Amino acid sequence: MRAPLTSKQKKIYDFIAAFIANHKKAPYIREIQEACQVNSYKSVVDKLLSMEKKGYIRRRLNKHRSIKLTKFGAFEQEKTQVDSKELSQENKIEVEI
């Protein structure tokens, strides 16, 4: 199992996934910065590099809109969403008792 995303990286990952789904292209780094309320351009670049090292995304250097989500990243995010739903169901059952 690979290293999980931090909360900020997950926020960026989710934004990229939604942006690609809606626009059929990857966002610019500035768009990520504004949408995810990251203080600096460099912070976004650093987070993207970390996400790339963890295997969640791929990028081509010096190429605009080149962020691609990897199959691993999509699988891990789906797994996390399923786990979250299962947890909320378990919590619901506990609350109802």
C-alpha cells in the first residue's frame, strides 16, 4: 500500500478529478491554487510533486494542463469513499441502538 494523501493533497486531488470530469482537461496550477485556497503557486507545485511521488498523479514537466490521474489514485480514492460510507453506516447503526 502506498502512502495516503494528506488532507490538503486530497482536496487538490478531488478538485483535479472534478475539474477533469467537468471540463475534459486538467486545470492550470493557478486554478488549483485559487479553488483550493492554497497560499502560493509554489505550494501547489510542491503538493503536486509529492502526489506524483506517491503515485496518485502523473505530469509532464513544462507542459500546461498535463496532470493525469493514475489508476492507482482513482482506486485508492474509491476505496476511501467506500470505507467512509461503511463507517457512516456502522455509526448509524450504533446511534440507532
